Amino acid sequence: MRFQLSATFYFHFDWMQVFQCNITSAFWIAFQQWWCERTRRAFELDERNVIFGWYSDTQFKDILNYVAIVAKYLIFCCFQHNSAVTFDSL
């Protein structure tokens, strides 16, 4: 059986906005503070790590990368819906 996509999906998303703009910078700082409070572990917060993930051999690398992917998806959804990007920690 052969399947074909019936529509072409296209979207443009500037990945630099994920880290560099004032709104998302504040989000990532709040994220970093939340993470450090919860785990008592610090991590390097820079553009490369936010976009590509953390590769250093740390105990929480996998869960940190997973949570960062969820955070990036939240930022993407907020941009798509013209919503405020906020970090409300629980």
C-alpha cells in the first residue's frame, strides 16, 4: 500500500526568538531559577544549549532536555497564538 500526503505543511519560526528576545529571555531565566530550586543543580543557560539541548554528562541531562523541549513548544504555541510567554512555576 502506498500513502501520499495530500497537503503541504509550511511554517516559519525564527529559532533565535526562542532565546534572544526580551520576553523569552525572561522566560528562560525564570525556567533556570525554577530548575535550580527544584533540583539544587545549576546548569549553563546559553543560546546553544536552549536550541540544541544539553550534552554534558550530568545526572539530570535527559530530564532537563525533555523539560526544555516542552518549554520550547510552549513558546512556539504562544507565538502562533499571539499570546504572552510566561513561566508560571508550580
